[in-house]
Amino acid sequence: MYRGRLSWRRLRVLIQHLPPESATMTELRNSLSDEEMAEQAEAGEPEKGRWSQVEQLLALIADRVARLEYVTILANSGSKGKKPTPPEPIARPGAKAKRPKSKLSESSAETLFQLINGGAA
């Protein structure tokens, strides 16, 4: 930069194309405010989260192993007894959390029943 061989644009391009696990990118991610992290979570950009690619892959493997364990328990347990709850995936920073499924209230169920049976016509 100080010798005039590197422009500001070139420096910016070099920084933007660093691998996610580089020290510079890690420091940039760690300096994000909570609002900026929430913004990235809404945008669904896990590569801009606080985890590197390796950590993302490890979380994926842990989720898959937990799912295999759950399926194995279901397959080898009898029909009687309490079934285990499905495992929750590990939350990834910078990725949207899954919304919980909304429950159908009694009034909504009644309205839906009437609509299905031609009550709204």
C-alpha cells in the first residue's frame, strides 16, 4: 500500500476472499455486534457466522450421529413404552433457527372443519 503497488480496492478484494477460518476473518466475525449477528441469522449466511467450515462440518456429523442413535433406539425398542424425542440439531451461528410448528387452536380447527365441509360457501 505505502509503495503504491497495491490499491485500496485490491486490498479489499484480498480480504474478502480470505478463507473463513483465517485469523482476519475470525477477528471480523468476532467483532460483530449482536444486532449484526441477528441480521446475518435472518439472511441465513452461515459462512459469515462465528464458526469455520471445519466446525460446521463437525456439527453436521454430530447431528447425523444423534439422528442415527435416535433411529436405532426406535427400531430396537418395543411398541410399548415411552418413545424418545427426536434430537435437536446443533444451532449454527449465522443460520436461521427453525421456527417451532404452530399448534392448531380449537377455534381454528372448527373454522377449518367448516371450510372443508362447505360451510363458507
